[in-house]
Amino acid sequence: MRSVAADDLPCAVVQLDASGAIVDANAVFAAWTGRLLTELVGTPLDSLLRPSKSATTDGSVMRLASADGRRRAVMPTRSALPDGQLVVLVDATERMAFEDRLTRSRSLEERTRNRLELVIEASIAFATATTEIELADILATTVARAYGAEQSAVFLLDDHGAFEQTSGSNPLEAVVDLTSLAPQASMLRSVVKLSGADQAEELSPALGRAFREVGVYALLASPIRHDDELFGLWVCFFLHPRTFDAEAAPLADALSGQAGQTATSLRLQRQLEHAAMHDETTGLANRRFLETLLPDYAEAAETLMAVMFIDLDGFKAVNDSLGHHAGDLLLREVGVRLKGVVRHDDLVARYGGDEFVVVCEVPDSIAAHDVAERIRREVRRPFDDLPEGFPVSASIGLSIARTAASAWNPDLLIRLADQAMYTAKNAGGDRIVDARGFGGEDAPLPVGV
């Protein structure tokens, strides 16, 4: 053996018998295994070699076990001998290191591509949402799929600044109030990653107990923000052990950013739509909203529809003498009073100038007149912001129609109420005039004060 494999060779050389047991080996092999030659003789070589687990290796690289538990990457070459084999093992550490770097690079490239595709798909999906509720549904599904989570939930801020679960499912719901923890997580302004109940307990003892009780192993949460505006929070729940790599947070930030941007657009769109349909001064529905909504009342076939056209007596004096600011304050207060004396479902609109329209369903003409009378009395009450000498009252024109009638015409109903209002105005104001209705025997009302 010594004449064949010199100890100064840079590779390991091993002679095996017919059964594969070591007969002889050079010093390099002994050093690599951390054993004396006397210990190695008789040991099957294959018991010291294991296949490499590298994803890129072609099977030519093996792992050679050392006495200290480490394994060296080697490439064995076998040659037949009359009574066994001669095996040459070349150190493949550098090759394996290169393959490992290549594997990590390919893995990173794959994850980056998958993340980019996910973000693009999410952006397209988010764009289909027409409301924040729909956006929350899409987001809950998207994040659960992105991270392989069994359950996910989205919490959005309501009009009062409180978190409310809007979409998805929350396995911790029965044992801990996540809405109370949501502000704590959102204040971190970053992704929250919790692997195990111990980490959850560091954030909140109640959350740690809930993890153990329900069987949640991990949690990933991210605030939904755009331009420093907070919209809510999404959470993924894992019912299996899960740790998070360095890519988890950037992906969560990207998905949250896309959702926040979409939420911003939806909110702006809703504000624009509201502004188009509501009066800027009073916040009431405007004339456009009124004219758009009235035809829909035709679906309520068995109802009587009452329209009250209201003009403020004394408004011009307030506006001319006290200024437009005082006039606007008066208009706003009238709007509040009108909404206060009708039902929640009744429509109160500012028609223009100092004119208002109230639309409500009534069982009969007497009920309609009662509503108009409540309005007249409410407007006549003194206004705290007006000095003495500026009395305000209401001239009200009332028209009624049955929406099921073939003659149903919402435009005509408003015109009749408008004409009746002018009759009340010309008669001195602070009164109700009933227009003649249409659409059935029980609909007509006498014209008069």
C-alpha cells in the first residue's frame, strides 16, 4: 500500500478487500476521519460515507464522517484490484461551498420571482375591489395563500378609530380580544412575527395563553398603511410550527402597501361620490341625490310617498344683515332640526339656496300632514345663534302620490310640492299648503292652508 499511495498525496487513498472493508489507507484519510489506521482497518468504507444532500450535486459528492461528528465533502473514485478496490477520495469542500452558494442564489431568485408574481397578482386582485370590505376579503385570502397559513383575518379601522374584524377567520376569537392588541401591533409600524407561544407571551401574556389553549403555533401580522395613514391590520394564523425567514417581512410590507394604496383610492373615490351627492354646507343630500333616488321609490308599490318642499321665511334678512357665515350656520341648524323630526330612513335634502325637500313614506294623507306640521313647528323655534329681530319660519308645500299608480312621476311630485310652497309663501309664510295629489282615490288632498 505504501508504494501505491504516498502519505504526501493531497488526496485520501484507501485500499479495500473484497467485502469493502478497509485494509490500508494513507495519512490523509486517517486525518480526515480523525482515527488511527489501526482503528480504520476492518471498517467498511461505506459505513463512513453518506450521500450529499445538496440539491445541485449529481451524486458524485459524498460526505465522509469524522470521529468528531463533522462530515467532509469528498468525491470518491473507485478502481478494481484483484482482491478488492482502490478508492481515491478528493476533497470537494470548495465545490460543495460553491454548490451551496449556487443553491442559495437560485432559491433567492426563485423566492424573489415568486414574491414579485404574488405582489403583481395581489395588485391586480386588489384593483377589482369596489369597497373596503371587498378589499379586506381579497387581502385575507391573498396573505393566507402567500404564507401557507390555515387562517387569516383583516381588521379595519371604523369611523371611530377602533379596530373591527372585517374579513377572514380568527381562531383566537373565543379566548382573546385581538382588537385590543391590534393598536399595540399597529403602533410598531412594522411586521410582527411570532413563532411559538413563548414569543407571543412576550408581546402579551394573554396572547401566549391563547396560543397554547387553541393550538396556534405562529402568527404574522402587518399594519395596512399608505402615506403614514393607518387603515387597519391583517393577521395570519399558523396551526403548525412555523418560523419566518428574511423574506417574510418584505413580502408582508409589499402586500400591505398595495392594500393601503388601494384603500386610499377607494376612500378618495367614496369621498368624491359623497361630495357629488351631498351639500357641502349642511352635509345633507343634494338636489342631484334627490332626483337620482326618487325614481327608486316606485319599487315600493303599496306605499304613499309624501314630498315636502320647504322654503325658509326670513332667511334673506339673516344672510343680508348678518352675513353669509350666519346664513350658513342657520342652514346647517335647519338641516339638523329636519333630520331630528323625521325617521332615519326618510330623505332630507337641501334643494338649493334656502330650500329643503323631505321625502317620506306615509300610510295616509293625515300622517303626511302631521310630519309637515312637526317640521313647521321645529323650524319656527328660536335659533340660539340669531339675535332678536330675525324670526325664521317655514313655508311648506306638500304633495302625495301612490308610487304604484301609472301616473307616478317623481318630477311632477316635486313640482307640485314646489308650487304649493309658493302658494304658502305668497300667503304670508309659516304655513303648510297641500297640493292635489295623483295616483288613486285616496291620494288627492285639498288645496288650502
